[in-house]
Amino acid sequence: MDETINEEITNEITEETTDEITFEDLGLDEYALRAVAKKGFVTPSPIQVLAIPRLLNGDANLIARARTGTGKTAAFGLPIIQNIHNKSDHVEALILEPTRELAMQTCEEMKSFTGNKYPRTTVLYGGASYVAQIRELKAGCEIVVGTPGRIKDHLERKTLDLSKIKYFILDEGDEMLDMGFIDDIREIFEKSNTDARILLFSATMPAPILKIAADFMGEYDIIEEENVVDEALLIDQKYWFVKESEKTEALVRLIDSSPDFYGLVFTMTKMDADRVTRELDLRGYEAAALHGDIMQNQREKVLERFRLKKTRILVATDVAARGIDITGLSHVVNYSLPFDTATYVHRIGRTGRAGTTGIAVTFVRPEERRKLGYFIKNAEKATKKKLVEEKVPTVNEVLALKETRVMNELKEKLDKNTPTEKFTTLAQEICKDQEAQAVVASLLSVMYGEKLSPKHYGKITTKDLGPRGDQTRIFVSLGKKDGYRARELAEFFSNLLHIPGRMVDDIDVAQEFSLVSLPAAAAKKAIEMSRKNKKLPHMHVDVKEEDGGRKRNTRRHAEDKPREEKHAGRKATRGEHSSKKADVKKTNRPNVHSQTERSSSRKSGNNASAFVKKGKKAERF
């Protein structure tokens, strides 16, 4: 499309307010409008106003810059649903997402737009059964949502064919870049229909995104919301280290230490939403659950009570909370660490609106420290605000806050109250032959004794749950020259020790060695295995770390060099890990500090599924 014409259309659309534009005005047909009504959407968002008409008319490729939580899925989903009504014998559209959780969420959203059984949508992501996914693909589907690694795997297995797709949608493009998926995406592009219409959605437009556009998209339009100000959110963002079994207790303390708590508590599953609501109810808090199993009429009642503040705690899943527009929320609580930045920003954006401030608190399990580091980096980049660690308040701290609040409220009521003759007479009877102060103390005990009792609270682990805890820092003679980055090292130890990859924490990778933190028992086991099996890389406890001589995350390349020299002699004794790697072909692997899915060869037994590069031959441990 001519650039001048494109600019005129953009200006024409954005000059009108979204209050004046309806979904009918965007060109959606009856089928798509039924989906809109079913979802409860009333007014299109700015990005929907800009994107939907372009996707329904013409065939230009499109790059859309839009913030998270602005309705991007509907912006590309509704036009696709409108254009793919019938059963097909091949995949018509591919939607790539950076994480499995976002892929699942987008898949559910696409299904919610469907008025009948077509189009069929399937989600493909790492960690799930190939057999089940292949069965779904063979049964037929028109839309595939997936993560790059698993999509690439299915293409290599010939279980997925993208040669006839009409739409190639790359969602959260900047997240894809941060997570190191560019090479995977390029391979998927090369195996897809070259005539497919390419749609790229991204919150920012870094150079590599535009490079992809130049390489694969040919001519394209760029659209973005008008008057988007990249400013920090007015939200205080905090995280607490809390054991899974103590999260409800932490939530109770948060509620009681906050004046006029009025907030959303996000859980990952429907079961969690019901359980947390039930636990709060048993402890005397009026809370309500909202998730996909709640009937529409009941959902409306729950939301109405929440809007009127008759219920001040709403425990919800992400899908159920979509479309909720309630102002004045004081808190958003992430009961579990969100899987991705997009979900986090969308959640916390429910508070701190219209110039007001809000508080977002995220509960983090101690074993999620490595994932937290990556999460914080991206969350701070997206929100332009620091994410700060805080301690869970103690029982005494909570009670002190409650007592002050209760007494202030009581004094305020007393100042405004003039007792009637009836109550004056009653007071005389109660105080007869007793000291007035003792009587007042007894009355306060009757009224507030239970509310201000420490027995109301349970225990929370008081030992330091911050970085490291009961972990051991170890040296391992695998580094960048061996083709290893953080993700590959996490996979290596996960396979070697049969532990979740998230337990391989705080990974620092140098050219010829790496330092990682493992649970103490796992670290001891890894070192013993290394001593007994010469095919495994050398490992030992990082002595400087154990002596407290080095601070975490302060290592620079200049500091790495002496350690490499220090361990050069030891490494030279291990043939397969010698420094003679002049003819080594380096693998192009991303340095990612997160659990992202990727295809890998795995081997049972005590040997990790990993390779050491030696000359032109790869040797398996």
C-alpha cells in the first residue's frame, strides 16, 4: 500500500474516538460479530480499530506496534476467524508465541471466537506429548498456535505442513528476540508458504525486528497506536519469596497490612482459584472466585458485587479476568510467578489507572530464583519501573498496623457519635461498682480480641529465602567454546541429575568454563559423578563463592580471565575438555536465562544428553 495513502487512513481512523467506532464499523461480518458479542466486547481498542480493517481488506503484510493488554489477539484473530469459516484439509494459519503459556492462552482465545466447530485450533508447545499433538494434527486443524522450538520439531518430523498457509502471525516479536528465537523463526519462515500474509505484532520495534521484515515480508505497512507515551507505570512492583504451602498465609498478611485492600488475585488454574477462595473464606475473608467454569449469570453477579465493593477480594484466572474493567483497585497479586512478561504487564495494568497509584505483589517460590532473574529484567524493561524484593511482614508487624487502623477508626466514630439516653443508662449499669477504664478494656477485648489475636495467623518460614539459600556454587568445565549457554547448561544438569531445569540457578558462562548454583545435595552428587566418570566434564565447588569472596552477578570478562588461567592446568588433563579448539565449529545458541522449550536429544541413565565439541566430531557423554 502506498505510504501516503496508508498515513491518510491511519489519521482518518485515529482522529475519531473509539467511543464513536463500533465493531460493525470495522467491517466484521455477522459470524465475527457473534464472536464479539459472545466475548462481551463492546468497543474496539485502538489497535483493533487500526488493524482489523486492513486485515479484512487488501493483502499487505503488516507490522503492528501495540502495548501488551491492548487486544492484539482479537485484532488479528477476528479477521482470521471471519476468513476461515469452513473445514480445510490443510493448515490455514500459523500463530507463533514466545512461551508455551502464551501459546495456550492464545489458542483458548482463538477458540472462544469460534461460533461453531470450524475453524479448528491446535496448540503445539514443548514439554507436551508428541503423540497427542500428532494425533490432533492428523485429525485436522485450520489454525496452529505454537512455540518456535516445537513448531520447528514438527516441521522436521514432517508432522506439520505449512506450505499452504494463508497467514503467518508472529506475536510478541520483541519477546521472541529477547528469548533467542530468531534463528528458529527464520527456519520456520523458510519452510512456510512464501505467499502467506505475514503479520508481526510487537510492543517495540528494535532493529532485528525490522531486519526480519526486510528479509521475509517484502512490502509491508506499519501501524501503531497514536499518542502512546512510553512512561513508567504508576505501580509499586514488589515480590516476596514464599513457599508454595505458605502463600495463602502470605496473602492474608498482605490483605491485613493494607488499608482498604481492594484487589485482584491471579492464579494459574481454576482449581487454584477455588482453593484460594475457599481458604480465605474459612479464615473470615469475603472473597469470590472467577474462572471459566463460572456460569455467565453467576459471573455477572460476582462482578457486580466486586464493583460495589461488597466483595473486596476477587480470585481469578487470566482468561476469566479478560474484559474486566474496574477502577480503583488498590492491589494486584500474582499468586504465582507469571510465565511471561506479557501476562504480567496485562495483570498489573488493572491497578494504577487514571493517574492513581497501585501496588503489585508477586509471590515467588525459592526454587524459582533463576527464572526470576530473567523475569525481572523483562518486567522492568516493559514497565520502566523497578521490581523490588520485600520480606513478608511478620505477625507483630501486621497486628501493629491493624491495631493502629482499628483504634483510629474507633476514635473517629466516637467523635461523631452522640449516645442516646438508652445507651447512657446501659453504660451506667455496666460500670456500676467497676472502674470505667477496665470496662472499656473488656468491651474492646470482646469487639476486637479475635480480630487482633496472633492466633489468627499461621507460620511463615523466617529463614532467608533470598538468592542461594541451601544451594552450592560449582565450577564446571563447559563454556561457550563447547557450544554452551545458560539454557544448554540447565538442560545438561537437568538430564544428568534428573532435576527440574529451574533448579539450576544463577548460571554464569565464560569461554571455557561456567559457574552454576545447584541444591546442595544435587551439587554433591554432580561432583561425585564427575570424579567417577571421566566422560563427564570436570566439576568442583567454587571455593571463592563458598568463602564469601565473590558477590553474585558481579563477574565481568576481565574477572573471568584469571580464573580461566587458574583452571587451565586442570582442564588440560581432561582430553575431551582441552583448550585446543581452534577448528571447532561454534553453535549459534542463544544466551537465555529462562525455561524456554527447545528440541534436544535426551539419553537415559547417569550420562547427561550433551555434546563436547572436539575437532569435527561430536562426542556424546
